[in-house]
Amino acid sequence: MSPPHDHGASWAIYGQATHHTDMTEWEREDNGGDPKHAKLKPVTKYRLTPGHAGIYQDGKIHSIDYPDDARFIRVTGTNLDRIDRVRFDLKTGEVHQMTAQQAT
């Protein structure tokens, strides 16, 4: 499973091609006042199957889990390598900037 993350100031659409992807959408339980720590709670869980899509608006926190042979297409509103994005560590509550090499 990917860590919970956002796509910064970009929207994203995941379209499922083969097998499935389990999606979890998260919300912050804290007020967001500490940029280095967060407390998250899952709010929605669902499975994308072939022919279905999930849409995530700017800043929406989500995580994905899929089997090795699953395939999906992700379309984003901008090049994610050029904008700030974050990922969240559920165990420690730490918030980390994502690098261009991190694909989620």
C-alpha cells in the first residue's frame, strides 16, 4: 500500500485497466497547524475495477493498494515533478515532502 499522499495543487484521475486498485481517502483530524506532523483518519474506502475511475481534487489525501499485475492510468492536471506534494507516515505522524522520483 502506498503511504497516504496528495498531488499538491493538481487534480488526479485514476482509471482502472486490469484487476483492481483499493483506494482509501483520508482527512486530517488535526488543524494542520504543524506542517511537519499530522493525524489522519480514513473516511472512504472503495475498489476501482476495470472501466471505473477515481477523481481526486487538489490536495485530496489518498492511498492506493493493488496487486502486482494490476494496471491503471493516472492523469494529472500538471507535471507532478514540478509542484510540492506530501506523504504522511501513519505510524509517526510525520509529513514528508515527496520527490520527483516518487511515483505515487
